[in-house]
Amino acid sequence: NYCYYQISIFFLQRDVWKSPTTDAGKQSKQGRLTLERREDGSFVTIENGQGDMSKDVLVTVFENGRLLVDYSLEEIRDRAELDIVKEHKRKTVSIEAAMKTKNGGSWSASIGGAAHLVNFYGTDAIAVLQLCRKYYAAEMAGFSIPAAEHSTITTWKKSGESAAYLNMLEQFPDGSVSVVSDSYDVFHAVSNIWGDELRQYVVDRANKGCVVIRPDSGDPSHVVVKEIMIDVIVVCFLFGAIIWYQHLLFRTTVTK
């Protein structure tokens, strides 16, 4: 058995010399993670002194060709999305990349995020802006909007979910604001909180910026389709179709 040639640990690449696994202890002292490839093709970590490695867990720490292919396919898909939505993007749709939520580290997020910004303006990763500024002299390559994350909603507890959403609207009274709404039940949030309790607040800020109601989890084939159906009903009957087209934005962002 021989060690894998190159691995990536938290965005830092280190060469692993091709050597028998019996030298694992020696390489470990050099600060390198040693991997052993089993006959079935799987990889396990080797810790000096361990006799039974059957329970060792190898997280995704090494980089292979599949990752590079995935990056290419992802950006091709993003370009296709642009072709689909560009006709209506000014009125209804904005595509934004939250690269750090689905990458192994800052470096990989920067590479993928920079590719995304070739076609779009939206990004939630500061590391992307730093890379574009350093290597492409782009003073400001992308832009974002104020956005809530799950912890900023759940700290209000379930009984304060509506108050947490209202707080976002009050803290950012002008411009677009994104509020994650699936901490408990996204369908309840869309139908009852946004579509009822906070309806007037959304209507009152219609000319100041759009409200992004964001579902961040679940099975896309179920969550996205069902929420869109609820969104259409809520918007058409509670807000009005004009607000739907010009001021209220329902966006889906599904983490891989």
C-alpha cells in the first residue's frame, strides 16, 4: 500500500511522498496526514500505534480530479441559468452564490466564487472579493445584501420567530433584505407569518427594496416546488400580482 500523492487539508495543499504505510509514523511527525488505500479502493487514515483501523473515519480532506470536473460543470450550469433568467432577472430573479457554505475552505470558495462572478454580480463570500482584488485588480467584483442566518432567527426561540423576521425589516428599512425562513417550518412562515402577520410591513416597504424569503434546506424537488405554489397563492391573493413582479422576491438557495 502506498500513500495518496496529494491531499488538501482545509484548503492547504501538502505533498505526500509515495512511501510504504509502515513509514506513517515518521511522516506524521513531519506534520503530514498519511492515507492508506485498501484493496476495495477506500482510503483510511493511519495513526501510529493503532491496531484496528476499521472504525477510522476519513472526512473529505483530499482533492481529486472529480472536484475539478465538478467546478467546471457548476459554472457551466450557472451560465445556462443566466441564459434562462436574463430576460426577467431585473424584475423577479437574482442569482447569488454562497460559496463558503458548500466548499471545503476559503481557497476553493474563492476559485468557484470568482468563476461565478464572471456572469453574475451577487456573492456572499468575502474571500472571493479578496481573490479578485489580488489577482485581477477588481476593486469590487461582487455585491451582496443584508441577510439573516439560522442562528439569528433561532436565538429568538420558536415563539419569537415572527419578531425575528420583523427585526430584520426594522434593522434594514431600505434596500433589499434576505431572511432565512426555514428554521422551523418554511411553509408556515410563508403562509402565516409573511403572508399574514407581516404582510403590511412588506407592502409598506415595497418601493424601498425587495424582501427575499429564503428556504435553505430540504429536498429541492419537494421544498422548492411546494413553496413556489404557496408563494404564488400568497402573493396573488394577499399582496397583489403587481408587488410580486416588481417588489417581492422569493428566492430559493439549496445547499448541496
